[in-house]
Amino acid sequence: MLLISDCSMRPPRSVISRITCVLVSALVYLVASAAHAAENEIILRAERATLSQEEGTGLYEGNAELIQGQRSLNADRIEITLKDGKPSRVEATGTPVRLVDGVDLTAHAEKLVYDIEGGRILLFRKARITHQGRVFEGAELIYELQNRRISARGDEQEGDGRIRLVIPAEDGATTP
């Protein structure tokens, strides 16, 4: 869009140069839109699937896998809920559910909820996130995608009721 505005600000030398400028701007916009769409598309694979357009759900079972850009999710079972024809919530269960988000983050838990509209991933039961070398463990972990913030909560049913955080020593650091 910026390129189209830039074209209209310059006085055209000819009608042909004006058309060329608009066509090049449109082509750049289409390529950028296609790249953004490919990054946001969701690909699902599983041994079995049950889809219900009426209910707006998709259930994928047996070695289920979801891929979206650099994010991948593996689980025994993945259920997707649609809102207005678009995915709004993904719920995965497994022993464990595994998530990889780019090169900085890996996670696993027995249950994962991906709140697409809210931009967050919730992990439940034996939850663990490794983010940039740091390890977060607890009964419940919430990972906010936009700002990469992690919140954690412990549970008496899982160990001593506390969360665990491991911060790696820096290279060359000495111990007291």
C-alpha cells in the first residue's frame, strides 16, 4: 500500500509509467500477502479425522500433528474449534503433547490449549517450557505469544506445589 501511495505522490511522466508503477506496487503487495498467508496457514495430519461443519469442530487422532509457520504441535489427539469459519481454539492431549515454536521455545505437557484469538498457549499437568535456555516447570504454564511472557502455577497434586525455574549459568561465570 505504501508503494501505491508513493506512486500517486510523484507526477507521472506518462500514463505507461503510472500503470507500471501501480502494477509493480500491486505485485509487491500480493507477494507480501501470500507470504503472510503461508506463515499463518494451519496444516494438520493424523491417522484419523472427524470434521463437523455444523458444530465447527475438527478432531484429529493418532499421531496428530499441527504445523503453523515455525510452530509445530504433536499429540495423541488434537481438536480444533472454528469461529466464523476460522480456527479460534486448539486443544491437544497426549503423553506428552510436544510444542516447538521457532528455535527459542520447546514445551511439553499432558494437555495444551492454544487460544488463537487470545494469542496464548496454556499447558496443564507436568508442564515444561524451555525458552532461550531457561526451563520453567509447573502444573500450569501460560505462554503469551506476542510478548513471549511465561506465567507459572504449582499444584500440591504434582510434587511440592511449587513451580521450578532453571536459569543457566553464563559462560565463564564462576561459582561462589
